[in-house]
Amino acid sequence: MDLHKQLSLLLLVLLTSVGAWAEPNVSIGTGSIKLTDFPMAYHVDASEARTYEQVRTLPFLDTGSRTTLGTAAKVTWFRLIINNVTDAERRVFVHLPHAYHVRSVDFFEERNGTLLRQERLDLNDAGASDLLYRGTAVYPLTLLPDQPTVLYLRSHSFSHQWFAAEILDEQTSRRALISVNADIALMVGMLLALVFYNGLLYFATSKKENMFYSLYLISGLVWIALSYGLIASMFDVYGIQAFKLNISLITMPVFLVLFMMAIFDTRTAYRTEHRFLQGLIVLLTGTLIWGLFDISAALKPSSSLAALVMVVTFSVSISLYRKGNPLVKYFLVGHTFFVVFNGIAVLFYKGLIAPNYLNSHGVGIGIVLEALTLAFIISHRIKILEDIRSSQEELKRQASTDPLTRLYNRRFFFAEADYLLELAKDMDTPVSLLVLDVDHFKSVNDRHGHACGDKVLVALAQSLKQHSRADDLVARFGGEEFVLLLPGADLVEASICAERIRAACAALDVRIGTDELIRITASIGCAQIDAGHESIESALSRADRALYEAKNAGRNCISVDVPEPGPLGIRVRSAPPAPPCPVTPV
């Protein structure tokens, strides 16, 4: 019986020794020290009240120096055993680079079963401790030769427990503390540039989607800067005050959904999808209000809520794509990035997958990629609107111009002339009218065909635009008849302009073949309009009568309608007659 007891006791001692020998530990040798991936152990304190004395006797589970344990491990104890295998003391520094996101960290340094030192870092009172620098907790250790040092770390998180530790020598520690997270700064910089650009677009266009997109970007960059330590590093903001900024994790999907509703016009074009997005807005708004009072509690279901947002928005996007929305295919590309990378991040924050750079930075990467795609959507939509506007302008131009000569047509002339007459009346400035008709144009069509006649009209239209003033309104009324409205011109200036145009027409040569030219002349009637008392139709009638006087006077001349007292109030003065326009070969 005694022998049996002795064997049992010996077996117990051996098992205990094997367990102690097999416990994860880190060996420190000679040379520089930069350890970022090494074995540790952890114990979840569900009661959140266990002491160091109680915890050190409890079982720990193996893990790595970078781990994530989800929302059910708010208070977690980590154990790190470090062996100095050299024959001299070594000075090392244990870094906790993610300390900025926790509520507090407690350090317990033990050697040979004796507690040597105890430190507490309360992030709500970070200024009272010298253990924190730019969001990184730094605990110095002096390692004796061939003596293991045990470090217990009590991490009290606000919601999600994700943890990282590093062991560095003094020089490496200094470099790490002054280094800049260039990747995070680049993400934030890109989002800031997009915020600025879309802010300008909103003020220029007053489009709601630009405002929602800018607010989405602001929420995203706040969360990225907060979660990856940029706010802690630059502004020394920690604890509950910094943790409250996690409200951006809720506002971000709110503005994304509002952006979808605005850019796709779901309210009028897609009623069913609009109701799903409205329901999502109600749920997110409720969570947002909850977060304003208790952000820690509101963030507990945030991973599940993020998954729901991704499912609903992705499903709505698929539905809009099937219904032929022209923009949604681009949204699907960006949202696929968002869904994939945020899905990875959700698994990471829930502690379901091992930590690495892609997993821990999934949300930031997803936000930036989707933000760039949404920026493309906005730019593409602006292009579509500009194309539509250009098409509308082209239709207006076609409706207001003569298709052959590209001059304004009769309908546009009357509408614009009424406006110019009102303007002349208000400003008390003169305005005159010219009516031009090509002499013997029928003979051109009869001898050379209508195609050559059209060529003559096009050349004449170009000459009219060349020899008229910039403000003059030039229109083709039909056939070979043209009308010019001259704002600011009295009868004398209108006569000078008419003579200039008549001379230009007489000097115009239109080539219709390799060895033949057509020369034309024109007759012009001129009248000044009484802008305060006369309509454009009445003035046009007077100019027409002057034109017929020019025709009767022998063509290739101008006739001026001169108002004077009398029953008719008109006197016609004609330029000297000229012979009919010949059609001659070169």
C-alpha cells in the first residue's frame, strides 16, 4: 500500500514537471531582439474580478502573441514566460501596440514565484502613467541569466478583445515608438481628399448623394484613424473619450444606405428595395441612439449588425442590377470589396480566425476600396448627366436652327427677338431689322440643280455670320430669305451694316465644279424698330416692303424704311440699281 502511494506521488510530480516544462515560453539569446510572433497563454476572467493571486493558480490556454477573442472576453489575463539563456543580464521592453483601444492594462512581474513589480495603466487617466507612448504600452524588463521571468498581463477591453505583444531591445523599441503607420496615414489621407472633393461637389450641385458620401467618408476615416491608433498617436486621446468615437462604426452604414437611396433614386424607381433600405435605416438609427447612451453595449452586436447590413445592401444591389440600373454594376464591384474584407474582419473580431494584417485591417481596406468605387460612381453619374444635358442642348439647338445653314430658324428668331425688344425698351437703346433676299435664286436652282443652290445658301450663311456683329441675331426664314436683328443699331448704323453685307454677297464666289463659279447678289430691306410701341411682326412687315422696293429698283441694292410724319409714316429710300446677277463660268 505504501509502495502504491509512493508511485502515485512520483507520477504526479512527473506530470507536473512535464506540464511546467511544456508551458509556452520565449528564449532570449545574444544579439538584437525583435520578437513579434511567440507563444503565450491566456485565461478569460468571466467574473472580471479575479486577482493576480487567484489567477496564477488557474489553468491557461495556449495562444500566440497576436490573438483575438471576440466580445465574450472583456477581461483576459495573458501569461508570458521569458527565459534569458545568456550568462548576462538582458534589458528588454514588452510592447502592447494596441493598448490604445482598451480600458486598462495591469502588469504583474514575477520571478521564482515572487511578485517583483506591479503596474497599472488606466487609459482614462493615461497622463498619470509613464507606460504609454503614442498609444503603445511599454513595460521594461530586466532578465537575469538562466532565470525565467513570468509576466502576467490583465487586459480589460471595452468590447472586443484583440491583443498583440512584442518583445524588443532598447534600440528597436525606440525605433518602433517613433515610427509612423504609413499605411493608415495613406488610407486616412485618401479619404480626406475624397471628403474635400465631394464637399466641393455638394456645394456646386446640391446633390444629396454627395453629402451622404462625404459623411460616409468622414465616418470611415474616423473609425480607421481610431481603430488603428492614428488618433492615439497624433492626439493622445485614450480611454472612454476615444472609445466613444466608435459611434462612427454605426454612422458609417447609415450614410452608406442613405447614399444608395439617393444615387439609385429608390424612393421613386424601386419601391420594394426602398422599403428594405428604410427598414435597415430604422434599425441602424435605433442602434445609433442606443450608442449615444451606452456605446459599449451598442457595439456588442455590431459584428452581427454589420453582417446584416452587408446582406441587405448586397441583396438590394443584386435586385437593382437585375432591373437594369446603369450604375449599380459599379456599386456591386465596390460593395463586393467591402463585403469580402469586412466579412473577414467580422470573423477576426469575433475571434473565429487567426490574426494577420489582412484580417485585422479588413474593415479599413474594405472602406477605402469601396470609397474609391463610390467616387467613380459619382463621377460616372456626373458624366451621364452631362451627356444628357449635352443631348438636350443639342436637341434644343436642332429645334432652334435651320438644318442646312446652321443659322437660327424662324421660330427661334421670333422668341429671341421679343426678348431683345424688351431689353431695348428697358435700356432705351435702338434696334433695327434687315431682311435679305438672294437675287434670281430660282435661276441658280433651274440651271445647276438644288444641290448647288443649297451650296450657295450655305456659303451665304457663312458670309452673313462673318460680316455681321457678334450681338446680331441672324436667321434663315426659308428659301433664299434671311433676317438680321441688330440690337443697339439705329437706322444709320443698320444701313452701313446692310451695305457691308450687300457688298460681301456681291463678292462671294461659290465653286460648283472644277472650272465653274457661281456669283450672286442680294437685295436688302432695312427698318428701325420702335421698341416701345411696335411689335417685331410690324417691323418685319415694314422691312419687307423696303426689300420689295430694292427689288423693284433693280436688285443688288438696299432700301431703307425711314419713318416720317404722315398717314403711312414711311418713306422708302433705295440705293442705286444694279444689273441682275449673272451666272458666269470662270
